[in-house]
Amino acid sequence: MKKDIILAGVGGQGILSIAAIIGQAALNQNLHIKQAEVHGMSQRGGDVQSNLRICSEPIHSDLISLGRADAIISLEPMEALRYIPYLSPEGWIVVNSVPYINIPNYPEIERLDAEFAKMPHVISFDVDAIAREHGGVRTVNMVLLGAASLILDIEDTKLEEAIGDIFGRKGDKVVEMNVNAFRAGREAGKKQMKG
Amino acid sequence: MTDKLLLLGDQAIALGAVHAGISGVYAYPGTPSTEITEYIQENPLARERGVRSDWCTNEKTAMEAALGMSYVGKRSLVCMKHVGMNVAADAFVNSAMTGVNGGVVVVAADDPSMHSSQNEQDSRFYGKFAFVPILEPSSQQEAYEMVRYGFELSENIGLPVLMRITTRMAHSRAVVTVTDPSDVNPVSFPKETSNWILLPVNARRRYKEVLAAQQKLEELSETTKYNSYKKSGKKGVIACGIGYNYVMENISSSDERTVLKISQYPLPVGIVRDMFDHCDEILVVEDGQPFVEDQLRGILDCTGKIKGRLSGDLPRVGELTPDNVGAALGTENGMRYDTCCTVVPRPPALCQGCGHRDVYEVLNLVLREYPDHKVFSDIGCYTLGALPPFRSIHTCVDMGASITMAKGAADGGLFPSVAVIGDSTFTHSGMTGLLDAVNSGANVTIIISDNLTTAMTGGQDSAGTGRIEAICLGVGVDPAHVRTVVPLPKNMEQIQQVIKEEIEYKGVSVIVPRRECIQTLKRKAKKQ
Ligand SMILES: Cc1ncc(C[n+]2csc(CCOP(=O)(O)OP(=O)(O)O)c2C)c(N)n1
């Protein structure tokens, strides 16, 4: 098994907790992992991304090659499009449709939608809305991860287990809230799967 | 004990150092090196052992403290970003002259592509310059192991060892298998004490010894398991550090190329010569500057046999990627979708609610009345004041340069000459410049925008917290011209008045706008 995943978002949105959970699930299954992330300057409200690679064979490069990513998972629509040169022809985009507008020249939503319409495999929905019903904005990541679980080839039970591992320190309530958000995201994603 | 952990390269180095039995880590924060020290600060074994891990005032004080710890026989780790090496250089280069007693490993984290830096300098040049071995791990596992190996090497040869990493090693996670920790060294004093007194009479002798050791270092590079030589076809690749990963990503296991992987310098000269004789061409794959390629080509080799960044086969600037290495190796990338023209850049910005915002807003207001003004700034979050909507600052060069450049410009006739510097940058290397300004009675207005933390790098303790005004007074600034304000929208008028008065004062004045960084404030609130 091999999955090359690009996680994208805006600094402060917290893409790294998605990476941590997928990474933990992969670790629990004894898979090889490499995950490159960005710290520092770019976190101040700029674009951030992380390259996550999991594989049953040893992995060499920390970075994903152009045209090889199996998935782009993005908390923000324009940020998903930033990385499409990395997407493989059959790759999936799993994306929150809610724009994060902190720049004056943010493109019109219709133009972004038109780009997504050109892509063969997309799961796009209002992740924020689902999160609000399941614990609030803090669970946005888990809702998106739930939707991504449909295309990751990692059993959802393994991902839920990893959520338990990562949030366990914070108590059962927090784990339960995040697992519920994950499940809600998975259900919402099923309805929006295109491709 | 063996254990598998998912660690950042930085964390692997940190744990490697703790398991190597260090007694102290000395560091000043800087992307991408910061997480090394942060990990040691939280590590249970390091805490149990009482490993010193508080942040230093700057990279030079860090290097010197480590050397002192080495003097008494203990192992110490020094961490910094690449430009920190410029600050630590005096101590670093001379630590090779004194030699070490307890092992010293200096980690320099380079940032090719300048993700968070002002240049792309390659720290390997410093290692060569100081005549010390350089380690450049290719994986997180190697990083973990090579730290301990580095301490042993350092003690065996009596020299500090430089470990050079780049952003993608520092900030990438992988599974690392860890082993049993070593004990901490007992206190012991150097046998050869005259080495430590670099009077010319000792230094001349010692320099010869350091030079004489170079052959031994080359031999070690030929036998170390971290350098590997697979002699095969006539096409060759020399792959340094993480460059090796990008090569392996692009070639199959049955590939016929001759491959020399380098993770320890000086270059293994014998192997490199053998490879040169054997191969028709050699591609040098190294992240950062063409350090190896230039050594191999010099200015006399016109055979065209050595390829790399200088020959144009790899880009001259920017970090290596699997794609640019693939292109140099002749593999085609699988790109299907072009860059999307709808996408626009999203530059970083000061946080909403940040005190630096209020400082720039009011500063702009005052300086509108002085069209000839210039604002010399510095390095930190507040450098973002260069971007819209503020566009308040005119320079950002190196840490501490704001105050000294403002002084020089004032000396040259500029009025008003304003400096804007952060609290951590001020204690890093701004306060010495303040003494210069005071001594010459320079007509400068210095704003120390104090958010009580080192925010840019993630909120580490700032060395002068609570003592900024005391430091200014101690340096000799007139107490009437050390003014503290609270940068909040409601105080704008008052701050405007203060800045105006101090600009009009003919001499050194310091204004300290103080309000806690909203990121550290949020984090504290979360914890409670
Ligand atoms: C010599 C050197 N060391 C470290 C850094 C990394 N660095 C850049 S800004 C900064 C901290 C600045 O802190 P402060 O002056 O308090 O400003 P703040 O970011 O908190 O606004 C650091 C450590 C650097 N650029 N150069």
C-alpha cells in the first residue's frame, strides 16, 4: 500500500492534527511514514501545507513528486487548488468549501468552483457547518478527516483508534466529540463524493 | 530497550543527544532548529538528569557556554539556524583551535529556499573553514544515531563536530528506532591545558596540530558506515545528506549508476578520486550551495564531467526536490494538472490583535509629518510591518542591525532616524549597539516593541523579559527618555504624543510599547 497525501490550509487552521492522526494510524499498522511540514514564517496567516507519505515499503523522499499525490486534503478551497500540479491523474481532492478570506485579492468563489468542476475526483462540502453540529469549529479537522477516510484505504476503525491515541490525554469526552465529528464527516462525504 | 517513535528530524536529534548523555543544550531559537531544544526541555530523562536547557541570549553565548561545559568533561549540544552560525562564528572557529574535552556537537539548520530566513548560506563552509568534521544525516534514523556517533567522534579526535541539516530534515517526521541511553560523563579536566589559552605561542602550535589532524579526518570519512560507495556503471552520482533520498526516489534498485552517499565530511578523498577515474560523468546532488561540486571542479576542471548546480543540471538556488533531482537524472515527472491560474499568493501577516499592529499604525501617523524619515527595523514578527497595509519599515538585515544602522544613518545626517526592534532581538544583539549610540550621543529614536516573548519562532522565553528598561538605563540612556506605553487602540493619542516628543529630543531615546503576544496569551488561556 502507498498513499501520498498533501494536506493544505491557512496558518492556524490546524492541518497538522490531521497529519498526526493519519500518521498515528499508520504507525499502529507498522507502515512506513514520512511527513514534511512547514513551521515558522508561513504560519502567520499564510498558506501552509504538509506532505504525508505512508507506505508498506521504505520511503525515500520526504517530499511528494509532481503528479504523484493520491489525495489533496484541504481545509480551504483555494489552498487545495494551489497543489494540483502534485495531484496524480486519478487522485482525489477532499476539501472544505468554505473560503478563508484574509487577502484583498481572493478570487471569486465561482472561479474556484469551476476549477473543481474540471477535476475528476472531488469531495467538497461545508465542513464548518457539520463541525458546528458536532462540537464546534475545533472539530473541523476531524470532519474533514472523516470525509477523507472514504478514499484513504485505511480502515475507519483504525483512524478512530488513532483519534483515541492522539486525544486520549485530554479525556474521554474530547475523544468522543472528535470521533463523532469524524463519523459525521464520513457520512457527509459519502453524499458529496464525485467521481 | 528498542522503541519506535514518530519523530521530527529535530526531535530525533534532540533524543539522540539526550541518549548520548549530554549535560546541556545551549541554543537561541531559529527556524528550522527550534524544536531540538524544545524537545529536550520537555523530555523526561533530560529533566530527571537535570540537563541544562534554557534558552541563551544569542548563538555566541550558546557556543561559549557549551565550550565551558566541554572544558569540564561533559557533553554539550549547541543548536541554531544557519545565520546563527555567523553570530557564533568567533566562538565556533576558535573552539576548533582550543579543541574539546567533553564532546561538543553543533547543529546548524540551513534553510535553502528561504522558507523563513534572510539568506541561503550553507553551514558546511563553516565546518571546512574551522577544520572540523561535518555530519549530514540523510534520514531521521541516521540523525538520531549520528548525534551519539558525533559525540564519540568529537571526544576521540578532540574537536567539536558540526551537524548540518536542512529544513526538510528538521521538519519532517519519520519512524525512529531508539536504543538505550548512555550515561552522563563525570567531571574531568583537559589533559593539555595550554590549548585553551590561545596566546599566539600556543595558537601557532595548536593550528599545526589541527591541520595535521585533517588527514585522519579524511580517513575516517572513508571508513565511516555513514558514507557508502556502490561502484557500478560509468554514470555516477554523489548524493549528500537528504539529497540521497531524492536520488533513491528517482532510480530503481536495479539502476546501474555508481552512487556515493556522503553523510560525513571532509570528503573521502580516496573514494572520490576512484569514482572520478571510474565514471564518465558525476552528478553532485547536494542541498544548499554547491559545496562539494565546487571542490571537485575548482576552476581548472573543464572536462564537463562534474555536473550539479554550477553546471546548470540542478537549479543554482532553492532547495532540492524529488522533481528537480529527477530532471537532472533524466526521469520525467508525472505532472498532469498545470498550476491553477485562479490561485493567488497568501503572504503571512501580523495576527489580528497583535500589539505590533498598533505600534506601526501610530508610528505611521507620526512619521507622516516627517517625509524624510527612515525606519530601520530588525528580524521578528514585526518585520511584517514592511508589508501592506503598514509599509512602515525600510530595512531588515540581521539581528540587532536596526539600532546600529539607525545610529550610522543619523551620523550620516538622517533625521528622523528611527529603529524598531523586538525584545528578544534587542537582548540578542541590539543592546551592544545601544551602547554605541549612547556613547556617541546619536540622535535616534528606538522603539523596542516588547511582546514579552520570542514570537516569530513560536513563543520561547525572551532573555530580557521584565528588564528592558533597566537594561537601557544601565547602558546609559537618559531616564527621562526611556518611555513605556501600552499599544492598544485606545492609547493611540498618548503614544502619538510620546513618539513625537522623543523624535524631537536630540539624543538617544527609547520607547517601549509593551503588550503580551496574543498567541502566547491564547495558549496560556487554553492551559487554564
Ligand atoms: C542570528 C539569528 N538568529 C535567529 C534568528 C531567528 N529569529 C528570527 S526573528 C526571531 C525572534 C524575534 O523575537 P523578538 O525580537 O522578540 O520579536 P517578535 O517575533 O516576538 O515580535 C528569531 C529567533 C535569526 N533570523 N537570526
